[in-house]
Amino acid sequence: MAIVLKNRTSAKETEVLRLLHSRMALPENQSRRFSNLTKGWEGEKRFEQFLEAMHSDVYVLHDICLEQNHSVFQMDTLLISEKVVWLIEIKNYEGEYVYDSGAFRILATNQEILNPLYQLNRSVSLLRSLLTKMKMPIPVKGYLVFVNEEFTLFQAPVDMPIILPSQLKRFLNRLSQTPSSLNKQHSQLADHLLNMHLPNSPYERGPDYQYEQLQKGIVCLKCSRFMSRKNIRTIMCKTCGFEEALDVSIIRNVNELKLLFPKMKVTTPLVLDWCTIVDSKKTIRRVLAQNFVFTGDNKHRHYGDERTATECDPLLPVSRF
Ligand SMILES: [Zn+2]
């Protein structure tokens, strides 16, 4: 069976971009990244679920970034099986493309795009030389896998390591049925690669942003527009009609703040400024005190982790409010 040793980090990246998307104008490259991540997420998830259900023994490593010969390279998915290391690049392209004398073009406009096979070949060759250096004589096979069902590639050559959406099921079945049993060497190889992973690679670096430049307010969970007050206990979205209890919304926004600004101290004035439509300092202080662990005295209190259901502060008279 498949053992997942490293998960993808995109969930967090997607969430940060989603939050920023409503509050600032993202730079063009980040905006494209955001739409790719959200569009491709479903296909990628399906692909991951299938891998996890595989019968043959493999180690699965998602989103691994390594350096070899001063070159940094990012790999979507590595499968370490008994006889082969599979390097799989996942693409979420949507629409009609044509493969024409070594180039990928958008069918409608004939515009050439960066050939994803170059990236794959580069990663395969860097990984091969890294494994040779590590004295791990296991072959590497690379595949470009298109997961979006709305993708078509005309004139795709049959001898290219390309898996189209219509071939995906067969490809995964073939992987699953390839006999494989792992030993100590394989687990050492996986450990080595995990230890070499560069967590803060340029590939994982998100957009630059500062607190001051973000639009403040409470963003709707459903449609990402800004919400307004309905009454003392509820806020609502005038665009889609979504309603949320005020306390729940404040907790959600504190968690947003912590995700976007992990180094910032969460204080009552900060949350007041961030939420904007909640004008009661008292309400914010109560929600923070009831739901987050705090440090500092009454005047300089700041809040850390969200409390678990069992944690409760005996000094805090909850009924006071
Ligand atoms: Zn909404």
C-alpha cells in the first residue's frame, strides 16, 4: 500500500492567496497562480486519493524541492517503488492545446506556452544525478499528468511521457498493479530526500504584502465579498445572503490574521481594526478571551492559540457578558 511521507503544502498557500485575493490587488503572476491552484485543486485531490488507495508498496512524497549542482528543482509528486522512482508533474491546464514540432500552443490563439516537458526533463535529469551522487542506482521515470477533465491536447505524440485525462485511470491502474515491495534502502532514500527538502524555496514564496495595504473588513466565506452587520449578533453578506454569528466570524478573522501575519501580536485593538464592522471593543475582548489562550496583563494582553473545547479559564467569568 502507499505510504504518504510528505503532503502537499498548497492547501495553506491556496488559503493565503484566497484571503489576499479579496483584500488586495494580487500581482499578475500570483493572481494566475491563485486561479491555477483553485481550479486544479479538485483534479489534484482526486489524483492524490487514488495514489493513497494504491495496492502496491510505494512511498509518496508531494511537493519536494531539492538542490543539485546549484540548481533548485521542484517536483509535484515522487513515488518511490521497489525498482523505479516515478517523478510525476501534475498540470491543471484547461482548454484545447496543440502539440506542434516540440511546442505547446493554445489552439484558439496559436500562442506558444512554456513547454512543461522541459521542466519535467530538467527535474528528471537533476534527480538522476542526485541519486547517482547518493549511490542509489535506481532508475527515474518522469510523467507529465494532466488532471483537468476539460483539457485536450491535439497531436500528442504517443511516445511522449504525457498522460491525458482520458488515460489517467489506466495509468494509475498500471502503477497500482506493478509489483513492488520496499526495504530499508528505500526508506533511507525517502528519508534522505525529505531531509534535503528546501522548505522556503522560491517556488513556495507567496506574494509580498503588508498589513497596511490590505482592505479591512470581514470577507464572506461563500463568495469572498465584504460582509455587513445584520443585527447585534449576526453579520450577513448582501451579495450572496450568507449569514454568520458574530462570534464565529470574529474567531474566523482572528485565525485569518494569524495565518496572514504569523508574527503579529493579536490584540483587541488589532482585531477591532481588522474586522471594521464590529465596533464594540467589549465584544471583541470577550470573544478573544473566551476562545484564545492569552498572555500578558490586562492592559497588554495578546492572544495565541485557539482554545480547545476542554480548555477553560476558571478565572474568567463567562456569564459576565
Ligand atoms: Zn457572500
